Amino acid sequence: MALFTSRKQQKDIKVTFNNGLLHVEADGKTTAYPLDWYPALQNATEEERADWTLTTTGIRFNKLDVDFLL
């Protein structure tokens, strides 16, 4: 049986950190979240922040064991 995925189900997500903020860009819209709300991300290294995957509910920072819900 073939499985099909529509383009609407696929999301291109960009995650960046700047000036104490987590920036999440999805569908051409960027939202910023204060890192004060997420101490594990605030104190993380660049390597820890860069190791993330998109899940069905949000973003998982693998090395930090942190889920960020979108």
C-alpha cells in the first residue's frame, strides 16, 4: 500500500537564537520566545541547541531532553 503525504502536512521550520530569544520560522512567519521561559535552552551550548528535530507537536531538542510545543 502506498502512503501519500500532502505538501500541507510538511513544514519547513527554521530555529535560530539571538539576543536572548528563540526564533521559530514556519510558513513564512517568525515568532520569538524569550529564553527566560526555557532555562535549559538559555544555558545550552550551540551544539545542544543545534540538535533538534521536528515532531508532530513541536520541536524536540534531543541533547537537552526538552520539547518545545508549537
